Amino acid sequence: MIDAAACVGTHDLLVVTLDTLRYDVADRSLREGDTPYLASLLRETATGGWERRHTPGSFTWAAHQAFFAGFLPTPIEPGPHPRLFAMAFPGSETISERTAVFEAAELVSGLRGRGYHSICAGGVGFFNDSTPLGSAMPRLFDEHRWCPEFGVTDPASTRHQVAWCRERIAALPDARRVFCFVNVSALHQPNCHYLAGRERDDAETQAAALAYVDGELAPLFAALRRRAPLLAIVCSDHGTAYGEDGYVGHRLAHPVVWEVPYAELLLPQLPAGAAADLGASA
């Protein structure tokens, strides 16, 4: 486990949730070489690949509410498992000396109290801040944005999200620490448009969506790593069923929903002039 307590205040923080990405799809894409940028990052983790974890929620709202309270996806082995972040409350059994603990109701305001500026690039409908429900989580952040170009129907959604985040990061002084959160919508249904001729979503079209996302992430990591060392969490919030045992969708209890890919990364600051596509080995 990364020493998050030692990182807060010196590292920028990036949380990328690959909304609805199944563990089996992520793992197979990695093994087949379809996600080279993510592979360059994952090589630096303890497992050298995606860690299979259990999500705390079977759909976006539940999972992200847990994430912002400090309950990221849980290792599948029996615990208890210390957490990277925690909001102080009596009786917690998952706080260690490496846990960054905040006297706050959620992570965003906790980091704000430590001098962080927070940025949220919305993705799926629960981050569509044009509605009262959709604005509940984004309004925690100092800056937030959702637009149709960030949403599930735009095949270039990740590119738009990354471009906006880079613009907002560039507007901040390097000395100001940043918490950047991106809810990547491209993996969510509909994703069949990432394979020509497909009219229905399945594990193959989600893998194609992941390959698209992989090709868009490097500039975001580089924009943050040029400023400071980076603590990054890349994970799914939940999976989804494509007909397994008769199930379709999520907000249900099935392994393809509960098992999610997870990675936590501690990445050094990039040297001046480093190329934007450098991976974790830079």
C-alpha cells in the first residue's frame, strides 16, 4: 500500500474511474496488448497488472459515494485492509499509519483543507450537473464541468474530458496542489460504436472502448506529472452484465459487476521537456 499520508501536500492526486469497466475485459485487453499506455503504468505496480478488487457499490452513485468517503475498491483477499484515505470516525479498523486521514465528511473537502484545488470532469449521468441529482457530487469540487461532449453518446468523450482538465490544470500555479477527478464515460453503454457495424454492446465492444480510452490518457498524466510527483488511482466503479446467467446491466449482485480492475500508482515528476506519451518508467 502506498503511503498516502506522506503524499498529501507534496503530490498531486488523480482519480480516474473507468465507469462500468469489467475486470475480465480490462485484464484480457492488457494481456492481449490492446492498452499499451495503461500497460506502461501498470508495470510499475506491485502486481505488474490490474489488481482484481471488489467494488463497494454495484452502480455509479453508490460506488462513488463510497469512494469519496475513502472506501475505494477492496482487495479480494480476506482483510481487514488498510485504506489510502479515510474520513475520521470512531471505531474504524482500516486506518493505518499510511492512511491519509481527514477531519471531513468527504475526500474533496478534506483535501481542500490541505491546500488542494479540486477539478471534476463529469462523465455519466450521475455527473451531469444540469440536474439536482447529477450536480450533487460535482458541486463538491472547486471546478466541475459536464457537457454532452463528455457523455456516453460522444465517441470522442475521453479526448474532450482530458482536454478540459489540461486547460484547467494549466491555469493553476505549479505550487498549488491539484486533485483531479475524471469519470470516464466511454466504457458505459452505449459502447457498440467503437466497433464498426455493431449495434449491441458486449464485452468486445467494451474492450474496443477501453482501447480508445487508453489512447487518450497520456496527456492528462503528463500534464500533472510536469507539475509535481503524482499519486494516481485508476479503477472501475462497477462492472456490467452482458447476458451472463441471464443478467443484463448492473445494480445487481453478480461477479461481472462486483469484480473491478484497480491500480494505485506513485509516479515521479517528469523532467522538463519530457514527451507527453511517457509512461510510468520515465
